[in-house]
Amino acid sequence: MDDIYFMKQALQEAHKAFDRGEVPVGVVVVANKRVIARAHNLTEVLNDVTAHAEMQAITAAADMLGGKYLTDCTLYVTVEPCPMCAGALRWAQLSRLVYGATDPKRGYSSISPFLLHPKTEVTAGVMADDCSDLMQLFFKKLR
Amino acid sequence: MDDIYFMKQALQEAHKAFDRGEVPVGVVVVANKRVIARAHNLTEVLNDVTAHAEMQAITAAADMLGGKYLTDCTLYVTVEPCPMCAGALRWAQLSRLVYGATDPKRGYSSISPFLLHPKTEVTAGVMADDCSDLMQLFFKKLR
């Protein structure tokens, strides 16, 4: 139940990205059942390939916590993270990753599951259809 | 010759990191034989695992170029990039990567060479001893 509740909030972030013409990916970071950071993809607006939702959320959560490790945090993201973001989550020693839609082409697991920290617990497929539908709608509009 | 010239500048950046108590990694980004961005690792100062030298340099170079792709750029870095940074360099479609010391434990190539963009040309081992000596000095001081 909690996972659906928080994924809905990540989806709200993804919708914000969609409305700004960005690939619609959204994130919330949760500690002690409280959202401590939220972000959406801003690579176009910021003209910066590193401005994925996850990267911004890691920076914001660390700032909130006053420490750079997310060892007691769950990160909810609407789409499977790419290798860059998985690598960042590894450095952050994230406790738990929950994602919606899988990304067979650009997701980290297409390269290696070892991109994540060995202690990071992974739950995939939460609200996968909603997350994936939003992505498909975005790319259909682009064509 | 050019590679040594620019790697020396990346090493200057690495020394700045060293002086601030950061893991000593430095970067310069070069376009048309001119340095368009320089950065050093700031993960401790900024309390942010994503603040690797490469990540900052990608953001700064894109800002300088007014476009998010580094398709006509060479990035010089004193130590082999980690998977997060390699993933970012892939998104940036970097033309050429030149690094000094290899990092058998945490370098991207320990996971997969496919973390980089297929078009990125790689030159390894430029001033490797100087780059590696600085890292070893840093970790010796920590113990």
C-alpha cells in the first residue's frame, strides 16, 4: 500500500516533467514514511544531461538529511534508472529502490545489476502501466 | 603532446581537490584545443555523491557550449571514470575520453565498456603514474 501511495507522488512529478516537454520521469525519496525530496527530469530546461530526476533527488535528499548517504531511504522512480543514475544510487548507498516501468533499452539492468549497491533492495513494476503509459504518450506526441 | 599538456591541467585540478581533503580527481574539457571547462571532485565539500569532477565538468561545458552534447569535445580526467560518470558521458555523447590512472575496483570498465557511448574514442594511461601517485598519497594520509 505504501509503495502505491508514494509511487503516485512520483507520478505527479513525472506529469510535471511531461507538462514542461521533458521525458516524463518523476522521483520521490522517502525516509521514515515521509517524503524528504521530490524531483522530475529537467534535462531540456536545464540543458544538462545530468539533470535526471534521480540525480536531483539524491542531491536534494542529502541536503535535507545533512549527510551524503541515503542508507535509510527508499527512492521511488516512475521508470527504471539508467546506468548513470544507478551508479549515483550506488555511491549514495540507497537502502531501497522502487521503480514503475522497466526500460529494456536504457535501464541499468540491461548493462548490469551490479551497478547498484549490493545492499540496495529492489522492487520493480509498481504502477508499471501508469508509468509506462505516460512515457508512451510523450514519445507518441514527439513523432 | 597535446594530451600531456591537457592532462597536466587536469592534474592541477586534482591537486586542488587534494588540498581541500577531497579524493584527488581533476578534469578539463577541451574543444578546438581550448579548455572550455575545468572541475575537481567536491563530494565532501558539497556533501553530494554526485559532485564528481566529471559531472560538474559536463554541466559546465554544456553551459559554455549552449548545447547539452559534447560531440566535439575531449574530456581529460586523472582517474578512470566510475560507472555514474561513464553513464553521464554516454548521455553527453562525448567524442573522446582521455584518462590517466586506471581504477580496477571502481572504474567503469570493471563493469562494462558499454557504459560509454559507442562513438566515444578512449585513450588510457596518459601520465598514469603522476595521477596514481596523487591518489595513493591521499589514501595513505587518510590511514
